[in-house]
Amino acid sequence: MTEYNIYCDENCHLEHDRQPIMVIGCIWCPEEADRQVVEE
């Protein structure tokens, strides 16, 4: 069974940034590729 690392982030916090939109994104990779992804 392959395990995955998932990294998430958002571009703003609506209440504090007073922006009309918020974008949430993520990237995932197989755990064995984690070091390569971090270095690149």
C-alpha cells in the first residue's frame, strides 16, 4: 500500500484580509518521493 504526504495552503483569510475570494490548494506525493519534492 502506498502512503501519501499531503501539503495544503490557503491564499488569504477572508475575515482579516477583506478579500472577496479565498483559494485553497494542495499537492500530494507518494511518501517515498517526499525528499525529492522538498529539494526541487
